[in-house]
Amino acid sequence: MASSIANGGGGHEALRFYLTKTSQFIAVLATTLLGLVAVTFFIGRVVPIDPVIAIVGDRAPAHVYERVRQELGLDLPLIQQFWIYLKKAVTGDFGNSVLTTNPVMTDILNAFPATFELATLGTLIGTIIGIPLGVLAAVKRGSLLDQFVRFIGLAGYSIPIFWLGLMGLLLFYAKLGWVAGPGRIDVTYSYLYTPVTNIVLIDTAMQGQWDAFWDAVSHIILPACLLGYFSMAYISRMTRSFMLNELAQEYVIAARVKGLSEFRVIWRHALRNAAVPLVTVIALSYANLLEGSVLTETVFAWPGLGQYITNSLQNADMNAVLGGTLVIGTVFVLLNLVSDLLYRLLDPRTR
Amino acid sequence: MTRLPKFLLSAAMVATMATSFSAVQAATPPDTLVQAWQIDDITSIDPAEIFEFSNSEIAGNTYERLINYDVKDVSKIYGEVAESWKISDDGKTYTFKIRENKKFASGNPLTAEDVVFSLQRAVILDKSPAFILGQFGLDKDNVKDKIKQTGPYEVTMEVDKSYAPTFVLYCLTSTVASIVDKKLVMQNEKDGDLGYNWLKTHYAGSGPFSVRDWKPNEVIVLERNPNYEKKTPLARVIYRHIKETATQRLLLEKGDVDVARNLNPEEIAAVSKNPDIKIDSAPKGTVYYLGLNQKNPNLAKPEVRKALKYLVDYSAIADTIMKHKGEVHQAFLPKGYLGAINENPYKLDVAKAKELLAQAGLKDGFTVTMDTRSTPEITGIAQAIQSTFAQAGVKLELIPGDSKQTLTKYRARQHDIYIGEWGSDYQDPNSNADTFAANDDNSDNAKAKPLAWRNAWDPGPLTAKTRAAVMERDAEKRAQMYEELQKAVLDDGPFVVFLQKIEVAAERKNVDGFVMGPSFDTNSVAQAKKN
């Protein structure tokens, strides 16, 4: 950094800055992923589960068992197995999943969009409702509204999500019939469109299948609201505490003294400053949902990443587990990068 | 900026309201049967590899075999693809006459060539279920000479010994002997794999339905095969993977699925009160048992083995934890199999158990562990057994674990007691006798590892008797031999068999003709319809 300042020259400096940043990022990404692979790989190999049974089943005769064991390279030393895996992984070959027989990458490309769709919608709902609620609670501290926000936050932390999910299904699906049941889309519509992005809402809308689109919406709305509720509980609570902090600052008093409207002081000045740490909070909560909310996905029969990885884990399908872990790791690092960039955008001091 | 939050809030509210009104309330279409089922055990839909519950059922509805048995009376074997068959006097040559004018779903004609190809292919690919055919001395190297086409519609199969005909025929009713469309499969062959990598995820059969789509862990869609002789009433059958049983119940009660396959006993009790829902059930060829490892010096004592058989409250387990899903059964052959004995000599008798333990020099009981899969059912049963064992001073420590984990330990003979399920591999009594009553080599590095081996038990003369029973060509004598084997294992074996599995399906009232047979590949939707 110091050298770039010494060299001066605006354009060069910026270029050099971004180059350093990029290489730093790549280094971080590579180390993180390597660490992740190593840890997951070795844990996967030391657990007392025989991966061969996952493939051939309990009843296979001895020679079939032995053949598959050798095919998997399980007779080689652990380090050598790891090296072989690593070499393949670098070229994008994560092996085949035992459970689905597909290449792991294909499976993940199928499962991830389902999770992405749900998590994005959930985070949107959580953010759009959570921030204003948090701001209002901070402004009207101690009021009924504040109590209410705190109650919602507490409930969001303490109620198990699968219970809330089942109750939601019972009420809005079974009793009231406002929304459609578990699954991403009704079977009647599922063959009306061709999956392109595997994000059902986008695929159906792009292909003009509006009946299918609305069916998909009525399927996703309940789980998305549920995830939205949990992320809202977190976001509103954090917004509240950030805002309380900002509202006590001197610049707020100064702004008030200058005669700015209360609305402007709160929404324009205080919130803008609180937004900087909030970005991290939202990114974290988003990353959390992207990991795949296993319980929500199970209750709503949502074929996402969380279900995929859990299922693979239970079946000792280590290729799938490793591949899934790597994807999650990458997503985490990427989201960190995005929130880093947003930081710079929002806070001139960090530039 | 100032108006943004308000605008977004109202937009979100409008969006939520709009969607709730447009929610589509779809009952399932009248020509489509939708089932909610846990189908995450499916790893392949190639009949040469199929060996799990769910894909066996799929194979049963989409492929045909040479011969099959009547689900109401399993002793009646009939021809499916075969019109008739002859067995040579020495019992070593089986000649099958194939039905003419049959067609695959693809439109290709079904001939003797397809039959020969399918059976040879299963043996050559040598996947897990191939041993069922391998038992008659067929292997990769000799199968081309042993199974031959002897006419456009005639196939002969040579076996190495004169086995009991029922044994050979029952083995041929298993899914591994399904007939595949040679032309279609070979069009998709790559690097001499006999179409294996293609058929794993595709379909080439002649059954009542064809497989239109399989998305792992999501859905399997079957569609009417237009070339099948007896047109199916349903155009489509859809199996949706619904892992959570409470969700299955909701979907069923709402009418979004027609059949729910995995409800637990409480859920079954609850939905049976719903006038729109009926319950159907069928005993399956699966038994629940405790395996007592003979490497444990206490469990190796005959009195202790017997005492533990008196320390299980059989009827309480069947009537509460496993209500609707199991019935008391203590012999290793499930009800419905040739020679099965259905009398259950043991019941909870603490005094008798104490007496036996005292004879074994364990008056004050002993401590022992049990590897227990963490499923609600198995855990429930294990806890019930723990409490009855305790009544005689036997302290049972439960070691919970995931299924693959406990199985790995069991297969390595490192358990004390293992609580497990055993489903027959094929409809013949040899399938269970071979594993419960025979053990050719009890050493640690034995080649074959039947359940008797896993529990380190040498059944002595029972092994020879099991081998003899499979050669007995007189069906009545054969049945008698199996009765004797079961009695011997009941009396002294290291297995506490306590339950036979019952499969339950909860169906909407308008569903008719979904037949559940004694095995999973005989669960049939071929004649199912919706009224």
C-alpha cells in the first residue's frame, strides 16, 4: 500500500490497489477452500462409517464389495487418496454422488438454485420489513412498538423453525388454503416449462407460463416468509441497537439543532451511518440461509442444498458432502467480498 | 429516498396478499395417482442393480420377469414373459417358452434374444443382486454357455446342481431377472458397459408402466405403457419424495396426494378417523431381531441366549410402539414363506429368565451394550427392551448411531447386541435360512458373512442341513426341513426375532386397486384407479 502512495499517479494507484485486492482475495479464497477440503476430507475418512456399504448395500457378496473398495481407491494410503481427490477437484471434477449417481457438480447445480431462490426471497422479506421496524423501535424506545419488536426478535430466536413451519402449513395450507403445500411446484405444472436456470420463478416467468409462475409463487411464499421472519427477527434487533448507538451521537444533536426535520435526521443521517455495520449483518444472515436451511427444506419438501448435504451425510456419500461444503465455503467468501465492497461504497472513510 | 421504506412496505404487503388469493387448490387429476413416499434410497433404476425397497417397487411396476408368483398365494408361480416351462429329469436344465407378440414400451418386439441378453447381462455386470442368479453356478465366464437361446421363442438355462425347482424358480421372480429391451439398451452402450451407465437413469422395459422421469430425492413419474396387453386404468403415477412424515399426512388430508406411505403409528391412528381416508396394510417379508454377538462371553452362554428371549415384551411392542406396523413373529422365516412356522413360543417371563441367568452363573445379571439406529421406531423398541431386560438385572446400555455407522460396526463383529431388520432377498426360504442358520466359516476373514457370521455363531450341523434343504426337490419334505431349522434357531440361536414388518399405506377413499404384496416389488399400481 505504502509504495503505491509513494508512486503517486491516480490511475496507476487505483489499478494497483485493485490488483492487490484481487490477488489478496484469490489467496484468501484458495487458502479457505484448501483448508475446507482438507478438514472435510479427513473427517469424512475417519468417521466410523464404511463408504462402500453406501454404494453396494448391505447384501453384496464379498467380491463385489472388494471390487468397489478398490475402485474408490480406499485401499491406498490416506495422503495419496487426498492428493488424487485434490487433483481432480482442481479441474472441477468432484466425483460422482453415490446416492444420485450424477456428477456431484450436476447435483449441486440442481440443488443450489432451489436454496438460492428461497434464501434470496427470505432475505429480501427480512430486510425490507426488519430495517424499518428496527429503526422505529429505536426511535420510539420503550414504546409499545419497541416492546413488540423485541418480542418478535425473541420469538424468532427461540421458536424452533420446524415447529413454526409445520404450524404455518397447518394454518395457511391445510386450514385456510391460502397457499399451496410442500414442494416447489404442483406436479400438474412441473412439465409446462423447461428448467434453464433451475430457479422456478425465473424460468416460468421467462417462458411466459404464468399459471405455473403463480403456482410456484404460492408454493414459495410460506417457506420464504418463514425464513424472512427469522432473518427479520435478527435484522430488526441489530438495526435497533445500531440506531440507538447512532442516535446518541453528537452529529445527530447537531443536525437537530440545525433544525432538520426529525424524519430527515433519522432516515437520512442516522440510518446511513448505521447501514455500514448492517450490511455485514444482512450478508451474514443471507449466507446462513444460503447454506441451506435444512429443517425448513425438510418440512417443505424443498429439494435444496441443505437437504442434499444432510441426506448425503446420512448416507456416507462423501463426494457429495465435500462438493457441497466447498460450494458453501465459496459462497461465504464471496459474500464477505461483496459486503467488503459495499462497505467501501457506504463509508468513505474505508476507501 | 425518504419515501422508499414506506413504498417497499406496502409493495411487500400487496405482493403477499395477491399471492395468497391466487393459490391454486389442485386436487390431483383423476387419471393420475400421486404418492408421498421416502424415495431417497433409490440410487439406480437398472434392474441389474436394483436392490432397495423403493426401486424394487418401481421395477415391479415397469418391468416384467420370466415368471412371477401370486401375491395372495405365493406357492402359485405363473409365467409372465414365459408362457410355460419344463424342467429336465435331472433337474439341471430349465427350458422356457416365451410368449409371442409381446412388445416393449419402445415398440421393439420382445423375443428370446431379449430374455437371454437380460439374464446374461445381470450376471456379467455383477452388481449387488447378481448373486441371486449366481447361486446356480452362473458366473461371468460361463453364463454365455449356460443361458442360451434355443429358438426364436425358447430359452434354456443350465444350473450346476439339481436344486429344488422352487428355489430356482423363486429366484427368477426377483427384480434382477427382469427382461430389458436389448435393442434399446445396446443403442446406448458405451465402452462395452452393456448400457449400464445409461440404464441406471433410463428405462427399457415392457411392464404396465414406463418410467418417464426420475429426479433423485425429488420425484419419479410413471406413465402408462401403451404396448402393455392390459391397459392400466391410470395414465400416470407420481411418487413424490416427502421425507417428513407429518408433511405426508398434511398433503394426504388436503388431497394433494392420494397415498401416504410412511406415516408413523400415531399419524395412522389420527388419519384413520378422517372419513375421506382409509388404511391398507400387508405383512412384508421382513423380520425385526436382536443379534447377540457370541464373542461376548456372557451372550455366548446358551442359558443367557434363552433368558433374553424371555425378557422381551413381544405383545407390548407390537401393540404400542409398532401398532399397525408390525405383528409378533419369532421364527426367522416370515409368515407366507414355504415352511414358515407361525407359533410364537416365547413371551415375557421374568421369573424364568432369572432362573436361566442363575444357571449361567449370572444371578445378579450383567451389563451389555446395544447398537441402536437413531430412528424413532428402533429407539422406541430398544427402550422397551431395555426396561424389560432390567427386570432381571440385565443392564442394557444403548449406543445410538446413524444406520450406516451401526451397520459398519455390526459387519465388523464389534457389537454386543445389534437391533436390526432383515428383509429376504428373494421369495424362497433359503434366503433367510442361508443367513440365520448357516455359516460355512466362522473365522474373522471368512469370505461369506451371513448374519450367523456377524454374530460369530457357528450353527454346527445346521449349516449342512441348510445346504441340503435347498437341494430337496420334494416341496413337502423341503418345507419340513425349514421347520426344523427354524425350531433349532428359535431354541438355541443367537437371534431374538420379535416382529414381522407390516407395510401400511394411508389412501384417499376414492383410490381403488393399489395392491400391496408380500415384497416391495409386488406392490402394484397396475390395476389401481380413482373412483
